[in-house]
Amino acid sequence: MGVSDDTVRRWIEQGTLTGQKNEAGHTVVDGAELAQYARRSAVQPQDPANVRSSARNRLVGLVTAVKSDPVMSQVEMQCGPHRIVSLMSTEAVEDLGLAPGSVATAVVKSTAVIVETEGKN
């Protein structure tokens, strides 16, 4: 969640999260409980698009870089702690007025999302 160990300890002390001791004696938080807390406490920035869409994965952010050639462009965005990179036509970049400092929404269709976890032997 991008917070310090001290913040997690405070959340446990306040009863926001439940901590349990593992076999090694470390205090741990159940992943499902943490996921529920993350969802409840998430702050969603205002989406400037003001459109209805079937896409549920919408990340509002700030355009940080645009690299263009005559045909294609690479657009980088910072959406909270996440760096999003998109390739699109230079015509689309110009039509959308994308430039460093502009606010935009990255829309990710779930059929194109790859999910990875740490490898285990």
C-alpha cells in the first residue's frame, strides 16, 4: 500500500487491521483483509473525461512525457504511484492535446491485463 511499517502498526493498534503472529513471531496482516481496507480507503481522483464506458480500469494521472515522430507517439503518465506508458498515433496525441503537465485518463481494458506473482519453487 506504499506505507511504512509504523503506519501498519498504528492501524493494528487502532483496530483498523487485525494483526496475527506467524510461526517466526512476526506480526502479519491477512492479505484479503488488507485488500478490503485498500478498496475502502482508496481516493479516486475526479475523472476529467465525464463519459460513460464499459472499461472499469480507469487511471487518472498527469502526462509526464510525450515522445513523437511523424506517425507514432509514446505518452508517459504518472497515475498515483503507477507509471503508465501508452503508444498511439501522433495524430491522436495532437487531437487530445496531450503534453507534459496535462491531466488525462488511462483506460485499460481487462482483456489486455497481465497479472504476475512472485515465482515459487
